Amino acid sequence: MTTATVTTTDDSSPGGAHWTPRLWGTLIVLCAALFLDALDVSMVGIALPSIGSELHLSTSTLQWVVSGYVLGYGGLLLLGGRTADLLGRRRVFLVALGVFAAASLLGGLVDDGGLLIAARFLKGVAAAFTAPAGLSIITTTFPEGPSRNRALSIYTTCGASGFSLGLVLSGLLTSVGWRWTFLMPVPIALLALLFAVRLLPRPVEEKAAGRYDVLGAITGTTAVLLLVFTATEAQGAGWLSLRTLGSLAVVVLLAAAFLVVESRTAHPLVRLGIFRNGAVARANVIAFTMAGAYGGFQFVVTLYLQDLLGWSALEMALGLLPAGAMIALSAPFMGPVVDRFGTGRLLPIGLLALVAAFALFLRLDEHSSYPALVLPSIVLLGVGFALAFPSVNIAATDGVADEEQGLASGLVNTGIQVGTAVVLAGATAIITAGNGGGTSAQAQLDGYRPALLFVTAIALIGLLIAATGAVLDRRKRSTPLPVPDYDYPSAGTRGDLADRRDEVLSKG
């Protein structure tokens, strides 16, 4: 079990501008893996009708082609992040990326619905290990400050690009054949794996990093898996059914048991003291609301454009292209922007753009035009994600010790995936309740509008939290830093010292 701090940047100039070709190659490899992870969350959506038709899958079975990936991804991120801290980030990243490539190939070749869902779940599990391992490699390779902000801005913007371009690529590939949506990531993943073996920094320091928190891993992972599963299945079983309520009760019990275990064990899976850093705690909640609101909005827009307006898969791909293009093109510029304005200012602006994008879409009707309705929201989505997505990832890992970067990465990614699953399930239930099972244009609109109000409200919660954080940051900058009124112990456990550190951070 190892941890390592590998700093290979040259920060002699502002922003650490003198990155070596090897360092650029490392960042590109990690960006490619995150792009594929995010791409798979959204890319299968448009291909679902073709998959169901060819493999003869019912609607309830077909939803698990998407949900299986989200279940594996969101349910095991905490375990993936802590495993990267304990076993070594490079090792975990390489193994998981190889599994991701194999699962992608399997998904594109199978002719059975059950095997396809299993391949999707395995792919999600692999992503649950590559995402936190990759993010923690960046945060331990690039020193905190302009250099890390620049790297994280490029990295997280690639993730946002994959998420937003998923529908675009899905529309293009589905027009050729749905299997290409599964096979396309294979050569990219293998190429990234080949370069990762050569480029990723090897640990330079071997040291014990704690033991496995087996009980915490069981209770925490099971709680998250069951929450995602319950939210996904609630649409079919009913939100007030005995099955759903019973599952939620078990989730609460498992979460309570997890908190008790983590507060008492010497080597926790999630050291609860990490949330004493207010910026980290807020960033995790914002990640939940931001990703959840977008996931619900994307679902409503897909149904509206395809089912009500009759758009083809290719038309959807081209119509949604501006948002993905804006996010991708912003990557080289976001590092200096973050350095200049700080995440505390950019997060509220980005979230305000997202809230406006969702609210403007409430004007939808059965004859809406692309320039009047869709394009303004798509442009605002591009602006919002370009500003908010890098900022929330930087804030979620800022001030966290190197040995806990995998944990911090796993936490924020868990918030993103669980938020997507839970809010999407809520939006789906609202659509069904609103349309009353009707198929007329008015019945569909009666379902879409309340769902849009719901996702707008979720995004507004994130905006309020971000605005609160900005106010607190402004007050903190204007207040002299207090001198701690205690002495550090001469000796103590790593958790004791980390808790002391978090206490100092929480005081400003």
C-alpha cells in the first residue's frame, strides 16, 4: 500500500507555464479517460430504441442499459477513491482502464440483453476507479495554485465535454448502427492505456497508508448502491410503494451505521473531518445539484425534441452541438480565468447561467422553434458548465492533503453520479404523473413543464449554496487570519493531525 507525491511541474513562471512534453502527455491521457467515463453516462440515450428493437428488450429492461452503468459508477466511487489512495493511484488507474476497454468491447459484441446490462455495470465499476484515481494523480502531480488550477480546468472541462457531447456522438453513431456507441471507446481506451503505462508518474516514496476499513466499505458502498437502485426502480414500483419506502429505510439505516463506523475506526474509508473544510463540503452538495439538474433537463429535452417535435437522432446531435463545442473550446482558457477570479466567484455565475437555461426552456410548446427556444438554453448551458464544472472540482479538492486526494475525488464524483440518478428519477416520476398516461401534445407538455420546474429548483439550490460560499469567502478575505489558540500535539495519528488542519481551514 503506497501513497506518493510526485511534483514534476516547473512553476518558475506564473501559472507553471513551462510544462514538459511528458507532463502534457500525462494530462492528455488522464483527460482521455475522463472523457470516456463521462461520455458513457449520456451517449447511450439516443441508441436505446434501436437496442430495444434488435435485442427485443422491454422498456423496464431497456432502462437498465443506462442505469446499470450509473449504478456501478455512482455506487463504487468512494471505494475507488480510497483504493487509489491505499494501493497506488497509477496501479489502480491502469487496471481499471484495461477493464473499461474490455467491458466496452463486450457491450458492442453481445446479442443478449442480460449480458449487455452486465457489461454496462462492469464498465461503470471500472469508471468508478479510473475517475478518482485520475483526478488524484493530477492533484498530487501539479502543486496547488495556478499550475493545478490550469491542469484541473483542462481536465474537468474534458469531462464536461464528454458529458455534453454524449448525445451528439450518440446521434451520429446510432445513424450508422447502435453497436458503434459501445465500440467507439475501445480503441481510444486502449491507446490511452498504452500511453499511460509509459507516461504516468511512478510512486517515488513507499510508505504505509493505513489499513482497509472493511466494515465502512460494506456499509457505505451498499448504502450508495441501494440508493441509486431504489431511485432508478421507484418509477416502476411507485415512490410511495412498500418496496420503495422499505428500501429507503434500509438506506437510512446503512448510512447511519456507516457514520458510526467512520467516526470510530482508526483508518476510515471516509474521514468525516474532511467536511470541516466548508469549501469542500459545499462543493460536494453543489456537484450533486448541478449534475442532477442537468441530467433531468437532458432527459426532458430528449423526450420533447424527439417525441413531441419529431426530431431525428442526427438533428438532435447537431442541435445540441453548440453547448459541447463551447465547453471543449473553453478548456485552454479556464485555468487563467480561475486564477483571476477564483472558484468562489465563478461558481455562482456558472450556476446562474444553468438556472437561466432551464428556466428559459419553460416557454416550450408544441410549435417551438430552435432559434427561439432551444438555442438560448443550449448557449447558456455551455457557458454554465464551462465556468462551474472546473470550479466545483477545484473547490472539492483544494486544501486536501495528498494522501486524501483520492477520497476527495471519489466524494465529488459520487455526488455527481448519485445526483444524476436521484434527480433523473424524480423528473421521470413528475413527467409520468403530469401527463396522466396521455400521448397528446398537451398531455406531454403537462408532464414536461413540472419536470422542468423541478430541475430548475434543484439548480437554484446549488446557486444559493454557491452564493453563500462566495459571501463567506469575501468575509474571510477581509478578516485577519486568527492565531490558533492551541498547540499541536507532539505526536498523534494522521487522522488527529488532519482534523486539526481542517479546524484551521474552517476558521479561515
